Amino acid sequence: MTERDVHALRAEALAMLAEATRAANGATDVESALGHLTAATREVLGDKEAHLRPGGLRAGERQFVVSCIFLITADRQHNLLVAEHGFPPEQHRLRIPLDFGPPG
């Protein structure tokens, strides 16, 4: 990738994040606001073609992309999944015990 390509990607990512920030500012609740930002990160982070290269995935693996924010619950017992994209519906508001380790 050339330096020019890197600068173009950076400009595109910053423009997308700026648009997500504007949308977040108009959201009606906190989770919706955060959702605009996590949706944008799915678009701007990572190599979208890495899985297509030889050795990019092992046998039986499949490509998927997710984004979210984990918040620590008020009782400090769980990591709470919010503003998620790409997760199955049954994982909405998933709680992971805080002492289980980092969620990511």
C-alpha cells in the first residue's frame, strides 16, 4: 500500500467517523448514539480482504465482523454488551462475569 493510499484511507475513515458522530449527536438514547459509532468502526477498521488470502482462514473457520462496546454494570459484577453489530440476536445485552477476564 502506498503512502497516498494510506492517506486516502485515513481521510475516508475520519469522514465516516465524523458522520457517525453527527448521527450520534441526534440519537434519542445513549445506546443508539453508541451504535452509530460502533457501526462506523466496523466499516473503517481492519483488512476487509485478509480472509481471502491463502492462509487467511484455517480449515473450518469462516469470516465474520462484529463491533460493540462492553460496559461494566453498576454492581461491578458483569461486562455488558451494548451497541453491538454482527452479533446474533440472543447475545443482545449479553452479560459476561467481570472475573471471567477481558471480553475481547
